Amino acid sequence: MSSETPEAKASRASRKDDHVRLASAQQTEGPRRTDFDDLEFVHHALSGTSPDRVDLSVNLGDWTWPTPFYVNGMTGGTETTAKINRDLAIAAAETGLPMACGSMSVALDDAEAAKGFTVIREENPDGFVMGNLGAGRSADDARRAVELLRADALQLHINPVQETAMPEGTRDFSTWMSGLEDIVDACPVPVVVKEVGFGLSRRTLTQLAEIGVRFADVSGAGGTDFLRIENDRSGAADFSMLTGFGQSALACLLDAPPEWTGATGSTSAAASTTGSTTAARSNAATGDSAGPGAVPSRVLLASGGVRNPYDVVKALACGARAVGVAGTFLQTVLDQGAEGLVELVHTWQTQTSALFALLGAQRSTDLLGTDLLTRGRLGEFARLRGID
Ligand code: FNR
């Protein structure tokens, strides 16, 4: 039995459906320039290898994933979104992609809504599945969410910008840090802390490391824009003044602290700046002090605005161990169902191997040895943050 009033239930259902509808509308707006366009590889014409030598699997310490990209947390809890989760799960099962669901709060006290999440396990009984909850939930909720989905990991989203703009959102974030700590301590599976498209800063990543978080998805700006989604929902107070708030995934990766990158003797994971608008990232500034192939004690994931395999490769080259994709895959299942996503994932796998070969990388960690240039907004960010 649901403990929600019928009004609260209807409002929650309409929010879930609004999110999908408005995220999809953003996907169909056509291309826009993002920080991914401000990162370039210096081309070395004789450094390539063969795609036959490429191994796309990634070692995240606790797990090995077959591809360096995954389906990020999106939805569940209504009839429409259950169908989306079903299609995503079918595609994930067929391609071996790890997959997360959207926030499961609703599933914890509504058996009907829970079916929109458990469908993921039914369609993908042996796959790698992540549950999802927001900051502010209890450790007991986290345990129940994991149990409901037989989840391999739990995504915990921290989304203060979205909450600020959301008509029914919370404005009090004062207990989030202690709540997170409780969940990290009590959760039976590893916790992946993520943003929802505004980025995790250097300071935030340090705070997460201090409470024992070992997996973080920086989920930066430039892709699905939840500020705009919430502003576009009816009844929203206008927070469009915050447009552009937050950092992109690449900015977060370049700025990540050593406790997440394993880099020694430097304040940042990556880049060495060579000028006010151009930054070059060199091989040495990477991965971990035990060598680029070793698994650091903490694992950085990235997402936010990933449109194609080139974006995936760029995020890996900036230090992500794997890359989450939400809006792009959502649009594919909405337009072409599970079959369309299976085809797209196969294309991405082939193209990612080809890009690795072009860049001379046999494994994703070899990309940490590529020469990178940052320009424009991203270059400016690197300069202002003193990344060198
Ligand atoms: C999301 N995202 C999300 N994240 C989360 O942790 N819990 C959630 O419930 C949701 N809900 C949700 C709904 C929809 C429709 C979308 C498209 C996305 C955020 C998502 O995981 C990701 O962090 C951002 O969308 C940025 O990635 P993309 O969309 O630019 O690839």
C-alpha cells in the first residue's frame, strides 16, 4: 500500500513523465557547442594501433565492465517510464552494458510503482544493475532499494541545483553530508555518488573521499539541463538566472583532486597549461602513482552531455574510468525502442575501438598518455583553476 496521498502520487507521476518529455525535447533541439568541443587530441600520425588489439573492458577495482560506457540513472515509477526502463534493460542485457535506474524513492512505499524498476531485473537478471536514490534518504531506504533490485551498486544523486529550481524541491541541504555518510557506512553494496548535470567540484570530491566514498560520477553540465527542465515545468519559480551554473564533466575531471586520480606532486589530475587559452595535458599527469594501468583506490566516472564515442574517449583521456550516458540513450529508446539502442551500442563499440586504435590505445588507461589541448571555455576554466 502506498503511504502517499492520491494528489502527491499524481504530482510525482507527472514529474517523472515531465522529466522524460522535457529531456527528450532538449535532445531534439539540434547540436550545441559544449566543453567536449573544446578538447582536442594532438594528432600523431604514426602512433596508432590495430582495433584487433583493443580491449574495451574497464577495470573498476570491484568490477570489470565490458565497455567503457553505461546507461546512466534516469527513470521509473510510472507506466510510461516502466516501458522505458524495460527497453533500456533489454538493450543492456543484450549488449552487456551496465545500467542504472532513476530515483527509487517512490518504489519504496508503492508496490505498483516498484514494478517500473523491478522490470529491469526481470529483463536483465544477470547484468550489472545500479539502484538510485537521492541525498536525504535514510540508510534503511538505501538497503531496501538495493534489495528490491538486487542491485550491484547504488547510485546516490546529489542535485541541489535541480532541487532549488524544482517547484516541489527541498531548499535545505544542511543534512545531506551526514546522511550520505550514514548510507555509505550501511549500504551493502558500493555507493556511486553522482550529480545530475551540474558537476562535482574538487572540494566536493575531497569531501566525498573523506567520508569513504570510492565511486563518483561527476555528471557535469552541457547535456541534459535540469535547471531548464524544472523551469519549464508548470508552477516553477523562475530560476533561469542560474543558466550556465555548474561545471562540465571535462572541467571536473581536469580539476579532480589527487585522492581521486592518484596523481602525485601536483594539485590536479591532468592538464599542463601552455598559454592562457590553450592547455596541453601530458602523459605523466594521470591515473595513479602505481602506473596508468593500475586501479586507483577511488574511481572517477563521468557523464553529462555525452553524444558519441568521441566524447566517451575524451572523458576517458581526462581520467574517467567509465562514462555514463542518459539523454542520448533515452532518445534512442524513445525513437527506436530496445532494438534501436542495441544497434547504437554496437556501433559505439566498433567506433570506440576504432578511436582507441587511431590514438594508439590498446586499453582505456592508455588514453591517459595522449596529448590533449584545451581551448575556449574549457581552456579558460583550466587557466582560472591554475591547472598545470
Ligand atoms: C536523469 N538523471 C537522473 N539522475 C539520477 O541520479 N536520478 C534520477 O532519477 C535521474 N533522472 C533523470 C531523468 C531523465 C529523463 C534524464 C535524462 C536524466 C540524470 C542523469 O543520470 C545524468 O546525470 C544527466 O542527465 C546528465 O547526463 P546526460 O543526460 O547529459 O547524458
